[in-house]
Amino acid sequence: MMIRTAIVCVLALAPLDVPAQTPGRSGWGDLIGKSSSIVVGIVEGSFSVMREPRAPVASKQLPDGNVITDLPDVREMRLGVVLAVRAVEVIKKDGRVKPGNTVHLFIPSHPSERAPVLLHKKRYLIFIEPMNPNNDAFTGAIVSRAHRGSATQAPFTPASHYVVVMGDNGVVPMTPRNSNAIPEVKALVGERRR
């Protein structure tokens, strides 16, 4: 009886390991059609995109000389992150992305779709499009970069950044399970060019 139960459990779990595209993924055609560029890239860094606090920081000095500071809510200030992705290969070209260049992907903190998760030093197939350069939500936003113990800030310019197409569907981790993804996408992109 125990062996029969173990076999039933193994058979019930077997369909979960089907070597297909990421579960819940829409067809390659939708991703290819909506993307301006398709890259195979490696994540090499990440930076925070923040807005200035809405209210000035308030401080109050206590009678004993200590100071209490009411700090702004970081969750309200954080707009997202920028991932620096080195493009190893460009499958669909938009004229801006070239192999060896760094692509800056903006991942919102509060996305309307499921946000993709990309890990440092990992390789991905990514379907991207340029950000809307006229998005007022980023007026005054800054990119905070930490480098070798020091932090720098620079204005965030949407025009020089990309976003992932279709949320987490637009990111395919390059694992043995997804080894067929790049050849399939290359073939479909080639067919569309004809």
C-alpha cells in the first residue's frame, strides 16, 4: 500500500516539471510584437529610483539636548529600481541596444502587473520597450547609486531607460529548463522579418 501511494504521489507531481515556457506565459508572438528589442543579458547592478520627500523633514529638540527627527516614509519615496543589464546578444534590434552595451531597465515598486525578478549575475532573455519619456510621475526623481562605499545621485531620465514587456512574462531565466527559448524566439523574429 505504501509503495502504491508513493507512485501515485510521484505521478501526481510529475506534470509540474514539464520543460515548457514559464508557467502562465502568453505566447512568444505577443511578447515579440509588443517589444521594441529582445536581449539576452546579465544583470550587473541595481540602483534605487526615489522621489524627494513630499514634506520637509521635521526635527524637534528635547529639553535634554537630544533631537527627534521625523523621517519620511521610504515606501512613499521609492519609485522602483534600475537594473543595469549587459546585453550579451540582441535578438530583436531597435537601433539603440547593441551587444556589449548596458541596458537600463526600470522595475516599478508598485507595478500594475507582476513585477519581474532578476537576480544579480544571472542570465535572462528579456523582452523590452523604451519608457515613456514624458511621464510626469518621474519629475524630480533621482537615481541613487552606491559605489565603493560612497553614494551619488543623478536625475532619473525615463528617455534613457527601458521597461520589461508584459510584467514577469517578459523575462525568461536562462536555465536548462528554458534552453529552447532563445532558438524559438530567434526563429520567430526571423519569420517576421521576411
